[in-house]
Amino acid sequence: MKKIKNILVALDLSAIDEKLITYASFIAERLKAENVYFVHNIKKYEISELFEEHLKDVNLDEVIGDELNEKVKTHFSAPANWEVLISEDPYSESLLKYIVDKYGIDLALVGNKKHEKGTGVVSGKLLRLLRCDILAIPTAAQEKMNTIWAGTDFSHDSRKVFRITKELQEGQNVDLKVVHVYSVPVQFSPYVTAESMGPKVEKHVKEKFDKFLKKLNYSEPIEPLIFMGRESGAAQKILANLKNSEVDMLVVSDKGGNTFSPFAVGTVTEELFNANLDVPLWVVK
């Protein structure tokens, strides 16, 4: 089983940085990571003419580096090695990709700031660019791991989610709930109602669920969560049920059974990544 050894944390000098550092400390200690790299990209081209004169004698790399080093010293307590990396690149995504490749990053932590002010250091492009797992952290995230939801569509690609859940559960008392959203195929809707077909489809889904779990050969207990919803609205169904549940993390695969290209990202995963989640979202590559 692949271990998470090297972690990247994308910082942008906004209010969410402190949360990212504290959560990085929590997850690095939990996974026994070896190295954590805190990365900030200075976009000098965004500095307006109004401030250029004022900043001409200021070494921004040094000033920002000192500030971030102080923040990390204050909020990062995991035993892993850590380093602050400051760079200047017009495209933050390409910079993060370069660091992921150069340092052999296994997991990248980014801020989920869909409804907050910030410099927008990351975007959905990262889902396609980075060849490592991505963990999106909202401000509301708690440094605890009592309950994990793992999404699956029973595809081979979705099985890799359980590599991560096993690692997160190792030696810990963590409940794992496996989430699947099913729907009555729309082509049958003129002839049968969802209400009449629902029980039959649910029975079929439960049988597939049992077969899927047996193939996983998972040692820890797993609770299935089966939701009925429209095929095009699986992400919204998951989001709606998350709001009423005590969940500490949602883990999904970058793609499922309906993704043809090995470089593509599944629609459900992309919708979840772009949503205003209150819990951390781990996208497994």
C-alpha cells in the first residue's frame, strides 16, 4: 500500500492559511508523513502601479518567507520535516505542478474558499494538472477523524479510495461509511415511476454493494449508505446528506466508471470539488 510521505500545502496569505497549517499538522502526524512543503506564489504582475513605488526597495520573498515561517512554527507541531518555499510565477497551478513533480508529492492540501475572499490560489484546474491526491480544506474543518464517508460507483477506479481510508483508520477508532447514489434509468421513466421501481433498484444496488465490499477484502467494518437520486445529481444528493450528518471527511476517486480518458476527471468529483463543502474533501488519484 502506497504511503503518504511528502505533503504540499498551498498558502496565499489569506485568512485560511492558519487553518491549512493546523490541518496539515494534524494529517501529517496522522499519516506519519516525512516531509511537508508550504508553498506560496508571489504574483508580482498583480501589484498595481500605486504600490510599485512603495515596494521597490522591499524584498518581498524575504518578508513573506519570514512571515510564513513564523506562522508555520506557531501552528505546525507534527514531527515531520517542513520547509517554506516562496516563488514567483504567473500561474500558481503550473508552479504547484512543478513542485509536485520535483519533490515527489503524494498529497496536496489546498483551501476551499468558494464563498470567501482570497487570492484564489487554486482552481479546478488542479484536478487535472496534479498527479497526486488533493485534499481541499474549508475554514470550518475540524482536526478530528471520527467518521469518514467514502464515495463509490462500484467501478474499479473507485476502489482506490479504500487505500486511503485504510491508512486513515490504521490504529484509530474511525467509522467508515460507503456512499452510493443510485437512480432509476431515465429511459424507463415514461413507463414506470421511480416509486414503483425504487425498491427493486435498491435491492439490486444492495446486492452489487455486497459483491463490491467482498472484492475489497476490507478488514475494518463498513456501513453502506445508499441514497436514491437522479443520475445527473449524485453530487447534490451527497452534499444534501452531508449537511445532516456528523462527517469529518469525504473521500472520492478522481474518476469513476463513466470516465473514458485516463486524464479526465469525473463529473461528480468535479462538482464536489467546486462546492462549498464544510468538511475536507480528499480526491484520490
